[in-house]
Amino acid sequence: MLRFTMLLLALAVGLAGCSGGANTAKEEGKRYAMQGEIKSLDPAAKTANIAHGQIGDWMGAMTMDYLVKPDAEFQKLHVGDKIEATVVVVNDAKFYVTDVKVAPK
């Protein structure tokens, strides 16, 4: 009986570890380099309206709003800044900008 209980416990721990890793990897999404210019900022929503060039094979050049994560990355931004950043795409409806580098003026 003890051997069976230990086997079930080991199986449960193994399955929990597998599913947790898969969810984390899925949430991270695909990462793309972005270059653009900040057109406007919405501090309440933590979004930046960014005019950007082509983003890998995900999106063509355009101007649109992006959620910026974490908050410290958003705090770096000012209207008119030229930036290099990373866009993380979890799916077509969920994406955000991170790892922001502001070009010196």
C-alpha cells in the first residue's frame, strides 16, 4: 500500500511540473524586435501609441497602442522618444511591449 501511495504521489508531482512549464512557455509568447517612435501615452492604461516599422513576420508598419510591461518600462517613455523594444505576442489579441531602450536625443 505504501509503495502504491508513493507511486501516485510521484505521478501527481510529475504531472503538475509538466503542466506548469507548458503554461509558462505559452504565456511568454513569441518575441519580436521593434523600432518606433512614441506618439502618445496613456498613464491610466499603461499604453503607448507607437509608430513602428515592420515587426518580424507578425505585423506590418503602422501606428497603434501597445500595453507596456512592467510599469518601470512605461515610466521611461516620453512623447517623441525613439525606441527599440521587444514585442511579446501571446496571441493576436494579447501582446505587449517590454525591454524598452530609449535612443539618446
